[in-house]
Amino acid sequence: MKTIEQKGMYQKFPRSGKDTRVTHYCAGCGHGIVNKLVAECCAEMGLQDNTIFVDPVGCGVFTYYYWDAAHISAAHGRASAAATGVCRARPDAVTIAYQGDGDLGAIGFNNAFQAASRGEKFGCIFINNSLYGMTGGQMAPTTLEGEKTTTTPFGRDPALTGHPLHVCEVFSQLQAPVYVARVSVADTKRIMQCKQAIKRLFEIQRDRKGYALLEILAPCPTNFGMNPLKAAEFCMNEMEAEFPLGVFRDAEKGVGGSRSCATEGGADAQERVPPVSATLAVKPVPRFSSCAELFGVPDGVDAPPAVDDPSVPERRFKFAGYGGQGILSLGICVAEAARLQKRHTLWFPSYGPEQRGGSASCSVVVSGMPIGSPTVEHPDVLVCMNQPSYERFVGDVKRGGIVIVDSTVPITKHPPEGVKLYQVPAIKMAEDFGVPKAANTMMLAALRAFKATGLDDEHLETALCASFKKKPQLVEKNRDLLHRAEAALAGA
Amino acid sequence: MTKFVKSNEAVVMGALYAGCDLYFGYPITPASEIAHGAAKWFPMLGRTFVQAECETASVNMMFGAAGAGKLCMTATSGPGFSLMQEGISYLAGAELPAVIVDINRAGPGLGNVYPEQSDYTPAVKGGGHGNYQTFTLAPASAQEMCDLTIKAFQMAAKWRTPAVVFADGLQGQMMENVTLPDEELPRPDFSDWAAQGEAKTRQNLVKSIFLDAAAQEVFNDHLQRKYEDMAADAMAETYLAADAELVIVAFGIASRVARTTAETLRRKGLKVGVFRPISLNPFPRERLAAAAKGRKIMTIELDAGQFADDVRLNLAKSGLGAEAANVMMIHRMGGQVVTVDDAVKAAKMILGK
Amino acid sequence: MSEEGNGVASHPEIEEDSCKGCGRCVAACPRKCLELKSTLNKMGVKPVGYVGEGCIGCGICFYNCPEPYALRVVKS
């Protein structure tokens, strides 16, 4: 004797504090038929321990009362986004999202579409009953032309509301999905096909093949305003005329095109179609075993932590010029030298659209004690490489401060009283030395020559060399340029 | 290991040391370096970086990953933070640990990319729907961007709550020394409630829905008790405040302006100190009351006064009605930062000097 | 589960109070051996009933039924 009975569901459903054996679905609802098949497939395939269902908002919201497996109940429209998080967090689990016309077709369409496009490793069951069930039978993106809903009381007019959204047809244009199909639960034959398709969805996830979408046409007798049998007929006749059933993509079986069809072993073993470009290719990611190993190497200079020294006064620097003149790296160079001297150090760039507009500036604060305000309103030292930056900042310099400006900048404005002005032919010297890009190194030479930083020459030089860490061939060249510039400045 | 890094990068380093396994994010200035760092370093440690299609997706991806029992994070700025509020409410409603970093830019609307603290209310009071709060920490240096990100993960896991690291555009961009931790934190075990795709978590259900009004109220009571208990982990610091006649109250980057202001005024012989809440929620109310009792109070802030109002509220709730009534504020908006000069002038005025 | 010939004829087992009376099983049954009853169940709907003979244990009624526990099928 054999019994055909429900598998994979809880025996009782504790909804609203009451134990019941019936679902919350209306009589003749397609969700109920699908819910039974999903539970049965999950159980028959032995996947209940490994499956994480991501539940929607909509008529499918209560599947967590029914399916005997772990559930995460997502926000409206976001089941595919949440499922992305789940399958990334638990790549060994089987992740199944369950969504309806509003959840997937409207509010969450882009989340579902982008997840499909990324080839997230979850299966998405999309119930298409051509309207919004839970909220009271409103128009959905999938509503048929002429179909009457509570928000299309005269029938859906394509001139005003467009045409029904064909989710499978759209998703099957994407490269990543390995399976896209549309089935129905309107009659016995279709229900059994649906079961096979749900099984396929689980298989694909169990074997970690990739993204799969299964659209299921389902009758909604309540909101169609029909008895369950007429609703099923509507589903077969009217809905299928708009939404033909079929497999749009099954990569393993060679149905439809897919660029990424995994054959075994999951993501890393995915067979990749050769890239379109001969020059652009994914590079292997260097791997590290721990944070200590990854971050254990200094990026710039290898400096010790700062040491408090109240005898060292705070000094604030502003570096300004045109993008490409090496203004930001000049600032970092001074900051790194300060770090080598165990000073508290802060570097701050101009950023955002002003940086993209061509001008560049940065601030550096160096102090013997922890630094308070990071902003440099009144610099002790101002280095300017072009006219606009000179005119903008020169008036702010502190009494007793220093301004170093490139000789190409006309002195249209005089610095405040008590501020020393040095005009340095940094751009010209760099050109004369045959390295036009090294104007910032010339400025560093000037900072050293005029004792403007309060930092040891040795540290400034070490910091300069460290700034060329990634281009070692430039280290000695710039060291040489620094010395030649200093000699030239001393002679001047 | 001490490194000279951008604060935004320090956030990523902190997250990795804290055991964060997944980063979900959508780029936005001035928070993008966090995504850049995560995109590079998470995969290098075998962890996961996903560039989401929008901030709504980011926060819901976190809902999924946190629901599946892993530590995860995102980073954004004002407009993206607004988009995430619904999802943060869901995280709170399902009691999921996750870390959201908000690098505040100027608003409202598109605003600009310069620093403000104007996201105060959503970052501190729970910006989405329903009775929820977040654990909100306000770093003031690159070191703290690392350390308080780690703290945020610890608090998120301890209290099963979304935690917010609340900083601003200026902080995000600046470079300072960061001394990295010696050890990575062990991964917390969430198997008693998370959906992990294993036999032992099969019966677990992650949800924020309580259809029954009575059950929803019981859950709300539970949340409120939890938020009261969180006060035990409130954090604050004071500077030169012991004998101060005027206490400047400020958080984040503004607290550094406050520090320089206090130093400047001390050099002129004026007794000025600083009280700085490090956690904005839970607000360190008792410590504020202790530092502020009988003193003159001035806030420095980069918003329209949301923080000053919160200071007044916390003083009033501590029984310091007179102090609350006399809280003065100096503030800038639009991406402008309060200058030390202006703060000094304001403090002198309050002190009648 | 056991071999045939144990004396039990194939038949549906109906949990009347879990049936919403949608009639999908009645329409789908290839042997037309299900019908909606004239009496009401606890929910106030007319549940499905077995006419008493003709069941071949195919399970089609079970798969058409949207309810998990309204009916199960015993196959001889």
C-alpha cells in the first residue's frame, strides 16, 4: 500500500496564534498548488536541512508557516536582493526566493533582474497571476490587455498603462542565467510539468550551477472574480496566449544561449566563454591568509606611532595648484616625513567636483601633540604652483608664516604683513633638468632649503624616495633632482 | 603595524579585523573609498564583495547575509542612507546584526559632497518606520574609524541590532596614522537563530512580521528593554573638562574643532573643556550630566541644531533643566566647517569675556 | 508501502475540515469519483467527498488540490 500525501510541510501551521491544518490561500488558489509542489520537491530531494527559503511580501508571505526548512522573510520586492545576500553568505546552502507579480514584477524588478544578470546562485520562483492578490486585485505589470482589475476598472488600456511584462522573455536576454522557464498549474498535465521544473530549479541550486528563474502562471479565482475552475481556464486560455509556456533557457541542455554554464564544482569551476576582448581579462586575486599578512607591509614609509611632545609646536601646511602638478603627493611626502619624526600628522585633500575641475589642494597638519581641528584655515606654510591658488589662499597665511610660490605666478596680491614670500622657479627648474613632472620635487627642495617644515632633511628625503616605491627606477633620479635643486636654490 | 591611511580605508581594515565576511555597497562620494578598499581587500582574504545595483539592494542583501548568520556591512552617504532606512528598520525588526557606515555629506536632496552632520536624526534615532533604534558610534579620527567599526560589529552582534558608524565627508577623506589590532576577532556563532542551511538551523525563521497586535506589542516591549540595556555600553570622553566653566559638547569631526578651541581658550586663561559623546545611541547621558552640571554649555555641530536638541533632551532627562535651557550652539551647514576662530569668539561671548 | 493485493482498495482519504470546496479535484479526477458534498464543513463550505468506488489511486486529485492536508490518496 502506498499513500500519496503531502511531504516537506509542517503538520500544523501556527498562524495568528492558532494551530491550523489549512493554508491562508483562497479556494482554488494557484499558490497553494505551487506551495505543495515546492515542499514535496525539497523533501523528495532530501534538501530540507540545506535549503534557505527567502519569502516575499504578497500572498506568498506565509510560506514560512508551511515549508519545513529555514526561512528569511524579506521586505516587499527585495527577496532577490536578500537571496543574493543569503547565497553569498552560505554558498553551500540551497537558496530559493519566492516572489509574486508586485514583488518581482514591479517594486523589486531591478533587484531580481540584476541578481539574474550577476548570475547569483539562487533559484527564483515567480508566481504570475496577472494582478496583485494580497492588496486587493490591482493591476500588475503582468496584467493582460483589457483585463479588469481594481485599478483598471475599464480593462487594462495599453495606451495608458503599456503592455504586459514578459519576465521570462526579458530575463532570458541576460547572459548569466542557466535556467529560465514558464510553467502553469492550471491543470493536471501542467501541474506535473511544473513539478519537474521545480525539481530542476532545486537541482540547479543543489549542484551550484547558477541563477534559475521559474515563472509559474497561477489562477487567482478571488481577484479574477471567477470560480476556481473558470479561473484555471482563464489561466490556460487568456494568460497562456500572452505568456506562452516553455523553457527559454536551460544551459546544460543547450536550450537558449548562456555565457556562463557551470558544469561542476560551483563558481570557481564555472566554464567561462572566452572573453570578447583580447586585451581585457579577469586577473587572479592575490590571496592572503590573514589581516596581519595583508596589512603587515607599510604602504609608504615604515614609521613608528607618533610620540607626544608638547615642546613641538603645531605647524599647518597648505599645498595648492593645478591637478597633475603633484600637489597631493607633495603634501603626502611632507606628512610621511613628519611621521618618520614621530609627529602627529594629518593629511586632507580637496575632493569631489572641485578636484575634477582641475585645481588641486591639500592640507597637512604636523604637531607634537594630538591634532584637534583638521582644517587649515591659517597655514603656517603655503605652497602654490599656480595663480588661482595663490590668489585664493595667500591672504590666509599666518603672521610669521611662509609662502612659496612658483615664479610663473604673477604677484598680484601681497601676502599679509609678517609673512615671508619666496618665489621659486620650480616649474622651470624641472623643465631645465629634463623632468617637467618633477616640479613638486623642486618645491620639496625649496621647503628644505628655507627650513619651512620644521622636519629633518633626512626624513624629507626618505619620504620622497618612499613616494616612488612603486616606480623604483625613479627613486635615485628624484633624489638627484632634489639635491641639484637645492644646490641651485642655495646659489640663487 | 601603524599605517598612514585614509579614514575611509581604515573602516575597511577595521571591518576585516572584526570578522566581517561580506560587503554590499553602491558607490557614493564621499564614501566611495570604502567600497574601493572592500572591493580590493575582501576578495584578497577570501571574503565577499558585491557591488549592489542600489542602496535598497545593498541593505536587503545585508538582510539576507545577516539572516544567514554572517557579519556584513555597507557604507554610504546621505542619499544612499535615506534609501536604506526601510531596510534598516527590517534589520532592527528581525534583530539582525549588521553595520552601516554613513559618511555624511551636505543636504537635503543632492546637496554636495562636503561634510555635514545633518543625518543626525536618522543615524541616531532610527530613521525608518517603527519603534527601533540603532547602536550608533561617531568616530573622530582615522584610528577611531578603524576601532569604532570593530566596536560597531561587536555591539551589533552583542545586541542583535544594526549598528551605524556615523562620520562625515571631511573625516572620510583625511589620512592619519592607524595602528592596526594585533588580533582578528573570532566569528560569532548565530546558529541559535540564523538560517544557515544546516540541519541544526532548519527550524530557524528570520522575520519582522507579527500579524497579531498583542504579539507585536510584546516584541516592541522586548526591543525597548534591549535599547535601555544598551546604555551600559555608552561611550564618551572628556578633555580639560574637570574645572571647566564652559563645556563644549561636540561629536565626530566637530569635537576636534572643540578640542582646538578649548586649547586656544585655555592659553588665554579661560576655563573651557570638551565633552564628546562617542556613542550617540546609546547617548552617554549620565556622563554628560556629570560633566555639564552647573556649567555653561555650547555645542559645535555641522547641522541645523539636531544635536543641540538631543543634548538639551538628555540634560533635561537627567534633571538638569536649567543647563538644558541654556545650551548655546555654534554651527555651520552646507559643507562648511565651524572654524576655530568662530568657535573661540562664540565661547568668549558666552563666558562674557 | 507494500505490494498489491493486501485487500485495501485505492481510495482518497479526505480531511473535510481542511477542504475549501474549490472543486479542482472533482474536475480533475479521471474516474469522476469525487463530488462536492451537500453538507457544510467547519469552515462553512461544501467539502469534497468520495463517491465510494472507482478510485484508481492515481493521485491526480492530490496534485490539483491547493491544500496540503485536505486529501491524501491510498493506493492499493
